[in-house]
Amino acid sequence: QVQLVESGGGLVHAGGSLRLSCAASGSIFSINRINAMGWYRQALGKQRELVAAVTSDGSTNYADSVKGRFTISRDMTKNLYLQMNSLKPEDTAVYYCKAGWLQVNYWGQGTQVTVSS
């Protein structure tokens, strides 16, 4: 089992920045099997969507809406980060961390990001 805990959300003005963190804990065996991690977000009344993802070889993928503004990164202990710059009101959502391998996926509980205009 793997537990994921997000932090770093909050209220920020448009144009500001936030850095989200996702701490992975639990079975070392399971954590070592993780080969894909990502950030998703869900705005009120909308479906959850991929924001950014990173694989074990370091390949990254971003939603078009955040390219050039957000940067995903991770460390050797499978903690995950999302640097968010030039935030816009449309970035307001609950942000979730996801980690897994093959058909096994774990989710965090989410952290609220609110961008005021």
C-alpha cells in the first residue's frame, strides 16, 4: 500500500505562484514499483483532468493549458512536486497526486488551489 499526501495549496492572486508537494509513504516494496506519477485537478462541476505527469525515465507530459507555466518534478524517494507560476483564475481546482504502476493507482486526498482575479 502507498499513501499520498498533498500540501502547498492555498489562495493566491492571479499571476502568483504556488508549489505543490506530494509525499509518498507506506510499503517500500510498493513505492519502489511506482513508475508513473502525476498531478490531476478537478474544478467545481467539471471532470478530473490531467495537469502534468512524469515517468520513471523522466519523461514529462503537460496539459496544453499549463504548458510553460507549470513544472512537474520528483525526487529519488518518489515525492512529487508541481511548481505553478503565472496562475490564472481558471487554474482554481482541487489538485490531486496520483502514483502507480500498470493497473495499480493510488490517489492523494487533494489540496485546494484558489486563484483570485
